[in-house]
Amino acid sequence: MGILRSELMKHGTLVLPIDRARHFIDLIGHKTKMQFEDMNSRELSRPYKKYVQRIDEMERILRFLLEELNRVPDAEVIKNNMDSFLDHSDDHKLDDVEARLKQMYKEFIQFKENNTTLTATRNAALEERYVVQTALASMANIRGPASSRAQANGGGDDFEFAATRSLLDDEEGGSRRLETMFSNTAGVIEQANQDRFARSLFRATRGNTFTHFQQIFEPMVDPKTGREVSKAVFVIYFQDNRMGGQTSAMSEKIQKICASYGVNTYRWPANREAAQEVLTSLQVQVEDQQRLLRAHESFVLSEASALLAPLRLGGNSIIEDWRLFCKKEKSIYATLNLFEGDMNLRANCWYPAAQEQQIQGLLSSTMSQTGQNSAVLISHRTPPRKSPPTYIRTNEFTAIFQELVDTYGLPNYGEANPALFTIVTFPFLFGVMYGDVGHGSMLLSVGLFAVWKAEDIKHTIPDLYYARYIVTMMGLFAVYVGFLYNDFFSIGFSFFTSRWVAHEGEHVPGGVIPYTPAPWFDTLNEGGTGPYPFGVDPAWHGAQNELVYMNSMKMKISVLLGVAQMIVGLLLRFSNAIHQSSPVNFFFECVPMMVFMVCFFGFMDYMILYKWVNAMPNPPSIINSLIAMAMWGEDPNPMLGAELPRVLMAISMLAVPFMLFPKPLIKLWQHKQQISQHSSRGGGGGGGHGHGGHYAPVMDEEACCLVSDEAEEEEFDFGEMCIHQVIETIEYVLGTVSHTASYLRLWALSLAHQQLSTVFFGMTILGGMSAPFPLNVISVYFWFAVWFGITLAILLGMDVLECFLHVLRLHWVEFQSKFYKAEGYAFEPLCHRSLLQKDESL
């Protein structure tokens, strides 16, 4: 039990003293497995919700602290040491951890505010410095007053200088009048908003402004988000006839647009001397702010190191231990919310029967150690009406196969578990589709590497870690079937002597060399030397009729494997009927289903095997024989006589009404018998009361409730039962035909893989080898790289996924439909390790 079927489950009630309830739940989650039922689902009473709310707030603080630690350079949280935490989880107390978290939260909030302020001040100084540098660059080409320029140009150039100077730049203060007519606004904006900002200015001022942008190549850190952003200096030139301290309407409009974009504006220097002075001052200010920021970062790092340091050797960081502690405590109090009671808490629970003694011993040992009232587990003698949960034991090897089954649906309690057979059949059928020694070896290498480096990839590549065993087995069976197909990258092996010999001197038209059986090869199977010992004879590789032969062989193998797997499914249906003690299902479902399957499709497989091992001068066609058998026609060339197929077909047809009619009629008769028993039981109870004079109202009330519950449970609709049985019968009869044909995908996928391998190898490596010397030496290297890339992308990528999905469909539909209802629900116990491992995988 536990692999083929669910673990035997027991139902009981756990009673806890309210003052030590948290301790016992923690102990149960750490050392045993129990699933609790919600006793407060109707009242929605949650007595421990305040604890859950406190832990929610603690988890919010932890998320904030982890985000802040991620921004600290060289800060690494040590995690993934689950065993160390579980062994020392009692070292943490909820109140102490909550107090420490709140204190660290206040400190990091202050750190964040200080960092934001320092970064904003540093950014403002940097932005103003870039604005001043832009002003200096724009003033570099502006010439001085007229007298100085005339002296610099010399006397001979007076005319040229006068002809080229500005009309407004005269001796009467034209430059001063120009400065009063034009003004500017300078600032810094993000480059992402640069174009929108320019368009807004142009539309708002109707084109009466000129905006110049100068890119800042050094990215700046946003003080709010901590992300690097690219910015640019902008200068807006516009006409301004303001007098004194008054501002024009144009200036106000520009200021409003700047405010709407959230840009920072700075004063534009009046001349080069003023700009140079401001630049020197800003340079000193930027250096001071940089030193402050570095000092603040080192202080934050020193404070963060207290959260990053492990509490013990081989343990997690403190903050990681706190995070796991909050997860564990939250699950404990969420479980306590399921209990009811005031002085003592109690809740119904499910637990494996094999662990009952362990649980009882754990609870009693706690009482002997503390000397206080202990918890009590009361096992129920009568199981509840609700079906028990399904608990399938798994390990690292079987977990992935169980996951494939559970994705389709969980087994009912007591139902046969397909995962036990899927462990072998899934990789084997994959190998039948993907059979190639070369490609299988590459896939096997990936699986073996994952098994070897399991601990290294456990947290870096968790998907490969989880699937390492199924990948290994898929590669192993692909290699095995590749040896059966005698196929290595489309090349055949010659491990043994071929049973076919070539006649070198004889040729048929087209340059084809004929092969005939070797003289010592016993083609009639009369006790002599038999066929090729293992796999396909290498003489078939490259033969003109290779495809015809391989298609015939693989098609028949697919049908044989398909019928065999469906018969295994029916045998599991037999086991379900025996386990459930249901003779109706055994004799009127399982037996006729097996008879129908064996008499038609089993007979087909027998003819395939008989034809393989018995040499016949005029071998019959199996397809024609089956058509004649199904249509009650005459088979011109019967393999096993004319009467046997007709007898088997008649038995197959008689099996259909046995599946269709008896079960609903028997169920109807059983239902009537139960009703009569309930009515007679009620009358007998009344007579006993009259004669004996003993009346127990409580017991009588319980009996009435029990009878009403049973009647409620046993509601029976004969019409619905008939419709259901008709659907089941038609689905099975037609499904066996379609499912048998569906197994031909084994042949189709194998053929596709073989042909792709042949084409890729022939068009790449063989093409390079056929080039003249010495070009073939160079081309082989190139074409090998091309072949290897195609092999990885298509045959080891797409083809592996394609074969995997087709095998999955064969198991879900063709195999499991024969016996698997998949209507169960999972056993979800309180288990700290499982909870924290699931949290790590997210």
C-alpha cells in the first residue's frame, strides 16, 4: 500500500489543551502528517486571526527589507539550508522576531529617507553643474565688446569687423537692450520625456520659443526608485519685455509647463565669469555629496550585515530564517483556526493508519516530559460518509511519474495507481518512438549529468533537477530500442554475422545488388540457425525495400504493445473490483470487457506472432482476415481455419449485452432490497419497544438520523443508471478500436525520427565527405557543426517534446481510461518541510 494504492487512512478527532495548542500543532507539523477538517466553516469563527494578521504584517516588513537589501551592493542572502532551520526553529519566538523586525523596519525607513535626501541633493548639484557647463559652452563663441574686438583684429580689419557685427550691438547699449528683450529658462529633463516636452512648448507658445537640448551622457540614479535614468539639459529662449520684477505671460506659461513635467529649473549664468564661479562651487558641492553618499552606503552595509550573517555554521541568513519562521508560524495558526472549542480545542482529522502509533506515542511522550495535560487523539470506529483523501507515497525517483498521473487526475481512495506502471511504460514507449543509439545517448548524458550534479542544479535549474530521473530513463530506453532498431545516427551496426549475403557479380537494372538469405540461415524455422540474434539485421540498412520492411515491423510492434498495455489496464480494473468487493463490476464489467478485448484484438496479436514464427508458403493477409472476421465473410486464405474467427467474433458480440444490461438490473434489485430492509428494521424496532418497555430516545434519534442519511446517500435513478451504462458500453467498444489504432503513433513517430535522422546525416556530413580531396577535409568540419546544431535543435529539442507529449496522451487516454476514474482528492497534511520546500520552488 502507498504505491499501487493509497495509504490506508483513518479518521479521528484531535483534542488539544488551549494553552499548549500551538506547541502540539508545531510538533505534529514537524514529525507527523495529519490533515485537519474545518470545524468553523459554518460559523466562520477564526479565533487566531489576530496572530495571522500579525504575521502578515511581519511578512510585509520582510519583503520590504529584502527589497532594500537587494539594492545594497555585494549583499547576498544565504538560503536553501532547510534542515538547519527546522532543527533550530524553536530558537525563534514570535514576539521577539516581531519586535526585531519592527525595529529594523524603522531603521531602514530612516536609511531610505536619508538616502533619498542625499541622492536628491547630489542630483540637484550634478544637474546644476551640467546646466552651467552648457552655459559656458554656449558662451564660448560670443565675442566681447566692440572696442576690444577691434583692437584684437587690428586696424586693417576695421571695415570687415564693422560689416559683420550685429546691428543691435552698437555703442549705445544695444547688447543691453537685447538682453532686456530676450530671456531664457534652463533646467534638466529625462530624455524619455524630451520630445513630448518640446512639442508641448511649441504648441503652448505657438512657436514663439526656441528649445535647445544637450544630452547628459552620465546616467543619474532616481532617488525614489533607485533606477538609473538618462537626462538632458534644456534651454528655452523666448521674447520677454518684462520690466523690473514683473514676469510676462510667456514666462508664466513656460514655468507651468515645466512644473507639469516635474523638471528641475536652474538659474542661467549672466556671463562667463559668473558661470565659472558657480561651476567651481558646484564641483566642491558634488564631491561633498558623493562622500556623504559613500559614507551612508557603508553604514547601511554594516547594518545590513547583521541581517545577512548566519546564526549558526551552515545555516541561513537571519532574515531568511525569519522569513521561513513566519511561513511556518502562519501555517500553524491557520491550522488552529480550523479547531473549535473554548477550554479544549478539537478538530476532526485524517492520518495514515501506519502512523497512528507514532502519533499516539508523540503526544504521550510530550505529557510525560512536561507533566502537563497532553493532547488526545480519538480514533473513530465508523468512517465518515465522505471518502478519505488519497495519500500516495513518493520519493525523488517516483515523484515526477506521480506528477504526470496527478496532472490528469488524482486516484480515488483505494483505486489502482497508474504511476507504478508508468515508471516503466512511459520511458519504454518513449524509447519505441525515439529509438536511436546516438540520440538516446545524448539524452542519457543529459540525465546522468543532472543526477550527478543534482545538488548543484537543485536551486539553479529546479525543473531539470525534478525531471532528472525520467530524462535518464527516457535516454536509457531510447538507447535500448535503438539497439533493437540497429540505428546509430541512421547508421547500422554489425555486431553479429548478417543472415543475408550479397551477390557481387549479379546486378539488376538500376545498379541494385540483390541480397538472398545465407545458405546456413534456417528460413523455415526448422531448428537450424535462426535470424539475427539481437535487433534488426544490418543488411536492411540502405536496402531498396528498407522502408517497406521497417514500416511493416514497427506497425505490428505498435499494435502488439498497445493491446498488451490495454490488457494490463483491464487487469487493473479487475483488481479495483476485487479491492472494492464488487462482484457486479467484476462479472458484468471486467469479465465481458476482457473477453471482448482478447477474442478480437488478442486474436489479432496472436496472428501477428504466429505469422512471424511460422514460415508459410502463401502467408495470409492479417488485415483481410480481420475484415472477414468482423463482416462474417469468407476468408479465402485463413491462417487458423475458418471456424475459429467466427466463434471468437460471436463471443465478442455476446460480451456486449453482458456489459450493457445486467448491472443496471442488479443495482435496481439491490436498491429495492435495501429499502425493504430499512422499512422492516423500523417496524421491528417499534415492536421491541412495546414488548420490552425499554426506550432510549437518544439512541432512537441517532438511528433515525442514520437511516435518513443512508436513504439520502442511496438515492437511485434507474433511468440515469441505464443511460450511464449505455454510454460506458459504447465508449468501451468503440474505444478499443480507436485506441488500438491510436497506438500506431508509436510507428509514425519512430518512422519520422528515423527519416529525419537519415536526411540530416545524408545532407550534411555525407555531403561534406563526398567533396573532392582536400576540400572534403575542411567541409567535414563545417558540415559536422551544421549537423550537430540541427540535431540539438530538432531531434533533441522538438522531437523529444513531440514524443513526450504523444506518450503522455497514450497513458492518459488509451491506458488509464480502462480502469482509472481519477476523482479523488489529495491528502494535504500539515507538514513544515513540504510547506517550506513548496515556498522555495516558487
